[in-house]
Amino acid sequence: MNSKQGTADSPDENFLYLTKAGIDTHQEPVVYMRSDCHVVRSEGFSAQGRVRVCIDGRSVIATLNIVTGELLSHQKAGLSDSAWKLLKAKEGDKATFKHALPVESMSFVRGKLYGKALGLEAARAIIGDISEARYSDIQLAAYVTACAGNNLNLDETIAITKAMVECGEHFDWGEGVQVLDKHCVGGLPGNRTTPIVVAIVAANGLMMPKTSSRAITSPAGTADTMETLTTVALSFERMREVVQEQGACLAWGGSVSLSPTDDIIIRVERALDLDSEGQLVASVISKKLAAGSTHVLIDIPVGPTAKVRSVELAQMLADLLVETGAALGMKVQILISDGSQPVGHGVGPALEARDVLAVLQRTKSAPEDLRERALTLAATMLEMGNACPPGRGLALATQTLDNGDAWKKFVAICEAQGGLKTPPVAPFQHSITAHKAGIVALFNNRVISRLASLAGAPNAVSAGIDLHVRLGDKVEKGQLLMTLHAEARGEMEYALDFYQSHLDVLHIEEEFV
Amino acid sequence: MNSKQGTADSPDENFLYLTKAGIDTHQEPVVYMRSDCHVVRSEGFSAQGRVRVCIDGRSVIATLNIVTGELLSHQKAGLSDSAWKLLKAKEGDKATFKHALPVESMSFVRGKLYGKALGLEAARAIIGDISEARYSDIQLAAYVTACAGNNLNLDETIAITKAMVECGEHFDWGEGVQVLDKHCVGGLPGNRTTPIVVAIVAANGLMMPKTSSRAITSPAGTADTMETLTTVALSFERMREVVQEQGACLAWGGSVSLSPTDDIIIRVERALDLDSEGQLVASVISKKLAAGSTHVLIDIPVGPTAKVRSVELAQMLADLLVETGAALGMKVQILISDGSQPVGHGVGPALEARDVLAVLQRTKSAPEDLRERALTLAATMLEMGNACPPGRGLALATQTLDNGDAWKKFVAICEAQGGLKTPPVAPFQHSITAHKAGIVALFNNRVISRLASLAGAPNAVSAGIDLHVRLGDKVEKGQLLMTLHAEARGEMEYALDFYQSHLDVLHIEEEFV
């Protein structure tokens, strides 16, 4: 099986010196090489091909962009910021290059598209490859799309959840310790109850090591909001210390690597504006399991323009959450809530943080609905955690908030995480007023979220919307309805353009005489 | 609805001078901008965001890569080769930049994932946006994935076919003119009958303006093979002239823009190694319709390792092809053929071209099976086109091949397209011999295709495999089974690595005494 012909060069000559290209391609690792360099020619690489870049036993798979100009010398290969970081490269490192072998786990994604369910082996292979950055962005898009909608059944969801937990770090708070957690299945702008609930629950001596995610398709996630108030990117050890000291934390899940593939998947879901019920359940439950939670309360707001549109859908999702949790040894309780309009006044990280502070500090401007929702959730959790007899949760939660204990606990947690900050205020603001008199009859949550996103949220933390009216309010022509907040002029204009073509953000119905 | 605050700068200041970045990102347009330039800061752009780049009323949507180093000055934005070409930019052009509005047609892709069928409106919106390069690579991946497998029904397939025809150019050969065409639903390495069939059919005075595609996931498409023999990238006008002069052509469909979205979709399907039956049918039928074909013969090879694995699947695909054709006024006939082993000796563009020449020139080394298959197809087409009475097609086809008329016609067509070339021979060759004696009992077409692809086919045109044995052949230990051909050392090594771990390319069964 031998007799080579013409393969003269030694493999040792197949190297280039690495240099930082100084290009941020976000998460996808990219390698830049000249079309006429010896490696591209001898290996037969072509643009957008997948190349394994190796130095000293370490390697990374990167997408090849071919340099057709004079950006690089013939002896160099450039790496994007992400490839540079993943490979832990240094300027001038000698690297070799190979065609990346096809990612074998993609065959499971292909099988899924032909109706073959994803078993545990498949889930482990896919999630493992994603966590090792072996999927290109288009492969991630294919996986996310294959799982989209309700294309994952219970067993598949359990398998993916297990695989996601296995490839990250875990907290272990000790045998028999009761660890509480909550989660909201987004879609309701401004529904930022978590910081309030954590403060109330922890003030009553229960353990609640809360990790939150950043926004997927919404203008803010709890991690985005909390980041305007304190440090949320805690290391694994730092988070453990905060919880041991305060009984709780309010950290970003991504930085503790509890479910490292989740952020990778979420970024592609966000770019495609695509959700998957099974992937959502796997994402939620895997993080709770990795955080060591034993009792989890999940809030599912339902409304015609919320993420979940009907009670039937909410029930389906609830079952999937409860059963996936149960299969993995976790008690999950569901609260289906009203999702017909945004919660509080602010939509966007800093504006929501302002509302949270108002509720905790019991100021006059505190939004009543945010307070009510937080109290209802905290009440259930106090009962789940046996901090009070059944039926007494609401009284205890209200007392904890009103006597200032919750605020004290919140400040203590923020101090432990690195100090309490004041949320920033956006430099650009624009008032939107009523074009006619009448009653506020309808909010379109999706359009509100989109509007806040276009204004820059969550990346621009002070951007978003400040709502000044609620369902049922009577408004005069010219009355202030909302204020748009943005950090950049272009984003404000972009949001205003969108608003002009989507006046259905809220609907004013004229009163009949 | 007014009262802006803080939006001081004039929009006119929001420009940068364009420069060619000299980076080939293949099809996805990319724009490079400094993280600290005034446009990125005022618009709030972030890495991998979608940006509309505008000059003088023209614009292109590009993916943003953020320059974190010193590649660009603050006054400049770089464009990838594809963005540069699409925008028809010139060095120093003054461009403005906006957030690209979300691609509205993606909502139809999302709907499809939730089980909502793609209607004509959806298909037109999606295909229109793809043809205008409004989809990013990950959005293309989501669309391709949503259509993958058998996820498109007949109505959806018809809708996509219509939309694909509408957005390209059309040939019109005149009222009532009979225009023949053929197609093979790939998956069988080396099955390069088209050039032979076109020569026989055209030599008998029938009109056959053949356009072919490049390989999707296989090591060669007919366009790849023909390109080693003559020019296949003909303009619309040039193709019309060739057909009017010769009654036929052998052109690449992509260059005449008959179905311009097809190549864009195919590139992503290839990168994901993903096929879609409906998309395949839409791809085939749309090209035939745009080429003005009225009668089309489609060859579906069936075998355990062919693209179509069972007669049932072939029949399903056949029905979809016939019905889609009928819905759009085209007569489609199907030939289900044996797909148990590769056809001819060569696999890869140049090696297959060599086999085609051998059959047309009736040399001793001409592969008998390729000749037989081509004659069977030509016979059916001669009957479809009424060049002979029913039942007389095979005799006429054989006569046309054996008396040299087909070869003469083939040479004339190639001359009309720009001259007949000699296919190149690969500089690197490697022999693979039998590791034991026995009978060749099985070919794995998929592994053979993969092996030829890894050796560089179709991009490296002379790369591929030359097979020296066929099913049922008795071989001795050490006997030559096949020769690998490659144009680059790296590709040869890559193919050999793969071969070592996939010895099931062909299976030798020991004889029992």
C-alpha cells in the first residue's frame, strides 16, 4: 500500500509564524493566510475552509480567510482575536496547518433532520464538540435550527441537558443541603424580579446561589441588568465565597463555566432570532443543576405578545421543565403569570436596574407591578424552602421587603461581589407622545423589545425604553407615553425609524361617548 | 412625537473612505472597521453585526469584523473581496453605514421550523433576499437546515422552484420548439454520462442546451468535468449562439444566471454536507425551466451507498420531480438505474473527462459501463424527442456513437465554446494495493467520494481516484486496486490518513475452498 511519488518536501517545512491579525470576529476563530504562501498552496486550502492550526501539541480549528492583498508576509499567518485566545498564541509562534477533519458529531445533526432522535451519545458528541469550539458558525446555525421550535422531545431534552451539565463546572454545596433557585422564561420586557426575590429569600436565611444569563433575543437579561449595579463576572471560587458569606449571589452564569456551551449556542440563536423549547429547557435546567440547585421555581409569563402566547403552550413547556428536572433529580415548580404588558417602567439593563432599586428602597416611584410579582415569587420560594408554614409566604416576603431587610441583604450581596454601583443614564433621550386621546388598550411586548434592542440594549447598557403609561390608562393627545434612551446617535435614529413603521408598540383606543 | 435631545452631529459626518481589505471571505460580504472609529462608536456597531454599506444609492449588507489592531486608519473601512465586488466599489469611495434592518423573510424560515408550510409569498421573499445577498452565512445555514431531508412537501417544492426561476434569466427557444435535457441525481462517483448523451442527441438534430452544476458534496459535477475539456463559463448570449450553431452546449449553469440563488445555497449545503430533497428538486427543475427545456430525463441511481439508497426513496423523489415539473408545464421522465458501484475508472473532474473522451473516441480503454449507461439514456431521449420510432432508440444511439458522429459533434460543441483542451494529470500519485486475495464484493460510494474530495476534487481538478477493479473481480494480494491523484502534498496526506481509517472503501471477500 505504498510507493509515494512526488511528495518530496519534509512536513517540517509546512509552518508559518503566527501574528495577531487584530480582527474581532466574535466567537468564530478565523485564520488569515496569503493565497500565494507555501502552506496554502501545498495543502490546497481554500477560502472558508476549516483549518487546524497547531503549536506545541495545542491546536484550534479556524475558518480560513484568504489574504489576497498585502496584509501579511509570506512567512506569516494571522489569527483573529478569538483564535488567538483559544490557542493561547504568542507573537512569532511557529505553527503548522492541516485540513481539519470533518466534525463527526455533525452526522447526528444530519440524522436529526431525517427524523432520528438525539440520544445521549449524540448529545454528548455535539455538545462536546461545541464546547471545544469545533463547530463553525454555520454548523452552530444548523444545530440550533435542527433543534428549533418544538423539535426536541423529552428524552432528547434530557440528553442535551445531561451533556451540557457534564461539560462544565459544578457547585456542590454539601450532602442534603437545600439550594433554591428561580428562573423566568423571558419574553416580558422589564420583568426583572430576580434581584428582589434573591434579596428576600436570602434575608430569610435560605441559600440561593443565583446565576443568570445575558439576553438571548430580549433587550436585557438579569446578568445584563445586575452588571449595571455590581460585578457579575465572578470566578468559580469568588462565587463560592460570596454564597458562603451571604447565602446568595447574583452572578453571570457564563463566567463560572457552569454550562459553557450555553453562551455559544445563545449567540447564534440571538443572531438568527430563533428559540428552541427543548434547547431552552436544557439551557435552564443544566445551569440549575450545575449550580447545585435542588428546588427551582420557574415563572412563565403568558400573553398574546409574550414569549409564551397561550396557557396550553405554557403548560407544555412547564411539563417539559418539570419532567426534565425530575429525570435529573431536581424539584421544579412552575408559576404561570400574566404576560399581557411590560413589567415596571424601564426596559433595558440600566433602566430595569433603576426600577429594581426603587422597589428594594421602597421609594414612591417604585413600580407596583414589579413589587407584586417579586413578592408572589418570593412567597412561593419561602414556602418551598420551609422558611415558613404553607400559606404564610406572602406575609413573610412582604414583611422582609417592607422592613428594609431585603434592601440590606441586596447591598451586602453587591458589596461582597465588588461594590454597589449606580446605573448609568443614557446621553440621548427622545420623548414619544400620544398622537390621539383615548385608553391604552394593548401593548405589543415583541415590538417593545425590538425597539429597545434597536436603541442599543443590552450591549449599550443605558439604552432602552422608559414607559410612562400602563394598560387601561386614559391619555390625552400629546401626553408623554414613553422615552427612548440610547448611547449613540445612530442607534437612536435606527430605533426611531423602526418606531415610525411600527406605531403598534401600544394601541390607544378612542373612547365612545 | 418629537423633541430630540443630544443628537447634535449632522448625519453627513457619518462616512468613511472605502479600501479593499484584500481578504477573500468567499461569498459572505464582510466589512472591516476600527473599534475606535467614529462610525462604529456613533452607530453602536458590534462584531458580527450586520451593517448596510452605502455609496451613491447602491448598498450592500455586510457582516462587521471589528479591527482591534492597526490594520486600518480611523478614516477608512475595508471591504472583503465579495463585498467589494457586490458594491462595485472603487478605492477611496465615500461610504455611509447603517444598521441593516432585520431580514424580514427570515420570519418565514422561523415559521417553517414551527411547522408552517412555505407558500409562494414566503418562497419569493426568501429566494429574493438570498439572490440579493441579504442573508448572512448563518441565515443561509438556517434556511438550508430548515429545508433539509424531506422537510419540504410538493407545494413547497413547487413554490421554491417558481421563486428560483423568477429571480434568474430565462432562455426562450421559440413557441412550440422541443427542447431536451437530462439530469442525474448524483451520488454515484464517475457517472459522467452527460457529455456523451448530449453529443449523441445533438448529432441526431435534437436541441439540447445543457447547463450543469458544480459538485455539491461529490468530488465532481458535470460542469467541473467539462471545465477540464473546454470553457464552461459562457455568457447568456454566448450560450445562445453556441446552441443556435450546434443545437447543443455543455455549459455551467451558474455563469448564465439561470438560477442564481442555487450556487449560493449549494455552497452552504456543501459546507454542512447536507442535502434537501425538496431543495434538490427545486434546484434541478428551476434550472431546466430557465433553460427553456420542455422534455427532461432524470437518472436516479439507486444503491446501498448511492445518494438514493432504496427504490422506494427513488420513487418518492421521482414523483416529486415529475409532479413539480408537471405543475410548471414540463414533461419529466425518470430512469431508475443501478448505483451499486462507481461508473467508469476515474473519480474527479479530469479523470472523469479522460473516461468520457475514451468512450466518445471508442478507444480500447473506454469503460464499458459508462458507455452502456450513456447509450441507455441517449436511447430514451432520442425516443422522447421523436428522432426515431419507439423501441429504436438504442440502435440509433449505438450507431451514432460507433460511426464517430457523436465524437464529431462533441468536438464541434467544444470548439464552439472556446476550443477542446486536454485534461491535466495530477503531479502526486499514490498506488493502493490489495492487502489480501479474494473477490471485490462491495464498493462504498460515499467513502470513495469522500476520499476523492479529500484528495482535492473538485477544486483541484486533476485530483481524485483511478479505480482499477470492479465488483466481482478476482484480485491477488498486492494487486493494484486504485491510484490516488492529488495536486498538493498536504491533500494527498490528508486523503491517505482518511484511507487508513476507512479501509472499507472496497471490501475484498476471501474465497472459500
